Amino acid sequence: MRDTNAAPPMSSGALMLSPNSLKILDRFGLYSKIKELGYSFDYVYYKDASEQTVDRYPLGGETFGYNALRVYRQDLLDTLYAACSERNIPVHLSKKFTEVVEETDSHVVFKFADGTTETASLLIGSDGIHSKLRDYVAPGVQKKFIGLAALTWEVQTSQLRVPPEKDYKFPVTVLTANGAFVLAPQKPDGSAMLAGTQVPLEDRSREEWNKLFADKEGLVKRVTANIGIWPDIAKSGMEDIDHETMNVWPFYAIPRLSNWTSSKHQRVVILGDAAHAIPPTTGQGASQAFEDVMSLALLLAALKENKGLKWEEALQFWQKIRQDRIDDLLVLTKQLNNKRLPLEKQKLLPKEDVWVDESVENPGQMAWLYNPKIEEKINTWVDVTATKSK
């Protein structure tokens, strides 16, 4: 529940948008606006403990039609709020969903914390990892903490001691025996950087996580406890941390759900992190949510135009193509998580468990991720299904 759509850009940090979501934003005339607000790049680079570049992972580029963007979450939200306003789409703030009151074949009645109710033909829950609607769609399913959290903060790029002889390109992940240290530019000119590392932590209640988040001094002490053993560029990023930018991101996952829609009448749908939260290693959280919404919207439009199509069959098809996509991403997540291990540990793993750049021999290595051809797949299903129904 948000009381206002206004907040400072840095209030919720930055996120990454890759070509698959940027193409969707471009479709609605928003890419050019968001591009001006973010840092554009193509690869994240990996360095070993001696700071030699050992690999790179594409997050965008000419091959996929768009470079990737790191943009402050609030700047993205502000752009989306403005787009809704221009299209006369109302956004209601200070509303907190509490429960589904009634669901029939034609509508859903749902209630808010202030006691008011609303009725809609379809209720879509994109309410994140702590989803309330997931409890209704998939009772008993609990999010699972994977034992890791990212400690991150923002540092001015001018503060970093970047060794000129090490050929640094950003974003970069430096792999050391102490863990992986990440530096990722923020702001259009790259004048600020997200800095951070992953640490093992025990799970906590939401209230306890909030308490940990509020203890900025404690987070700074935790992340700088072993500052002496990091490479100098990491040390420079840990010196004089702006406490207000200090953040902790616990990594949760959602068990594979048997259904993303309510079982009885299928008038309640969940998507985004509510349906398939995965660790942020691939940087695909926001992009997959955009894909969820776009694919569902295309199917809804097709159902409106083709009366012979059945709602239940459309939902089954939608969940299958989206779940197949998430399953592939989970494999990639595992490979990239292993990519952050010290090189000595990577060498002990099976080859297929660690992602390796093969773009020289195979320029389209990541086309499956960044060019998903959503509309083509849906149009094919609509054409085949409509023909069968005649």
C-alpha cells in the first residue's frame, strides 16, 4: 500500500531492464522516455581475484535490439504513472487488499483494509513476493528464503580507485575468496554506482527484516567487517558509505505453483513475483513481470475478438508458456549463481552448471531470453485454437 506516488528517485534503489521488457515499453511509446533516465550498457564483466577479466555476460546489445538499462525504480514508476494518467487509467493509492469476498463465473468481489469493496470481472494480483492474493490462489504455499541476502549501497563513481592497468569495464563482478563484489553504474552518466556483495543470513519475519533494514549503522559494520581483504577498488567503495543508501535484499524463491489462477472460477490471477519469484541473479524480475502482463493482455484481447476461444483454455496456455519460461530462467539462475563463485570452486562443478560466454561462435546465444517472440506464440495459438473450434 502506497500513500503517494511521489518519492525521491533513490528511495527504492535501481533495477535492471533488459531488451525483452524494453521492447514492450517501446510498444507503448515509453522506451525513449525511460532511456533518458537510465544507464545504458550491454555486458556485465567478471574479474578474478587478481582483477583480470575472465568472462562477460550479455544483458543487452545490438544483437537483441536494445542495450540494457539500469534505472531508478521510482523513475520507472513515475513514467508509468504518467502514462496511466495520459490514458485516463485511474491509479488508487492508500488501498490495501485484504480478501476475496465472492468469486463467480462472471465477477470477483474483493475487500480493502478500510472496509470498502470493489467488483471486477477479473482480479489480477501483482503484489510481489509477500503476495496476499497468492494465499487465495495457492493456499498453503510459502515463499522460501535461500539463505542469502545482498547488502548494497550507492557510491559516487569519482570516489572509486579504479586501477587503469586492470582494464575495468562496468558493470563488473569481482570474484574473490571473500565473495563476489559488484559495481554497477547508475544515473544516465554513470556518475553513481551500486556497490554490493552477498552474505549468508538466517531467515527472519517481515518485521525482523524491517528492523535489520532500519539499522543502517549495523549494515555498514557488517559489510565493512573484512574490508582489508578486498581488492582496493572494493575498499574505496566501502569507505565513507552513505548510510541512507544502505540496503539489504533477502533472496526468496516461490515453489513451482500448480496454478496461477483460482481453481473454481478462474477469475483471480497472479503474476510477477507473486507467481514465480526467483533470485535476482539474472536481473529478470521486472522484465518477466512485463512479459507476464503483456502476454496476458494479448490473450484477453484475442478472447474479446474471438468468441469461440475459451477462457479456461487460454489461461492454461498462458500459464504453460510462462512457467516454461520461468523454468528455463531457473536453470540460468543456477548457472549465474555458480558464476559468482571463486574460480577454484567453479572448476569443480560440471561444465553445464556454470554459464560461459559463447557469443563469438554463437551471437544468438541469449536470443531465447531477450527475443522471446511473445506475440507470435500467442497469435499462433489463437489461430490454431480458433480453427479447431469452427
